[in-house]
Amino acid sequence: MKPAFHKDATIFGYFDGALFAGPIQGLFDFVDHGGPATGLQARIASTDIIGTVATVRVEEDNWTGHRFTTLFTLLKVDGEWKIMNKVFHQHQHIGAGSETSELLSKARK
């Protein structure tokens, strides 16, 4: 996942009611602590490309028991598309989330 992101990428959204914001490394740390999301189902809902910028909307189901809508902004840097920003919305809770919330707390430390 990491190679898709620009080194200065950011992430913003609310997870279980708490703001998750800052450098994208926070997401990488969360994934490193929690391991792979084996039940994840994701689909690209839309894309929009204008020259060297793009947006992508992704619908994610069962990411550690949660459903998300994620909006990515991309920039073509040195001929390669890089994600510059990830903004997400957490939908209704579909599974036990205390385990995921605990992982998020550990990743922030």
C-alpha cells in the first residue's frame, strides 16, 4: 500500500467518533499493528482525471468490521500517479469494533 502514496500524503476522517488526522504514516502504523484486513471487499465507485490531478472514490466493506467511503486525491509526480490525500467516512458499525479501536490507539502512540 505504501508505494501508492506520496511521501508527504495526509489522512483525515473520523473513526469511532474520534478524528484520525495527520501524516499518512498513521495509517501505515495502524495496518502494521493490526495485520491484513482479510475480509475486506473494496470497489472503485468513481474516478475523475483532469490533466495531472485525479480523484478516486472507493467503497470499502468489512475493513476490520467497518464500512468506509474513501476519497483519494492524486497528483502525477514525475510521470507517476501518487495519492496525496485520503479522506474517509465511517458508515454504520457492522462488527465488534473495540479491538479495532484499541489498535488505532496503539498506532497513535
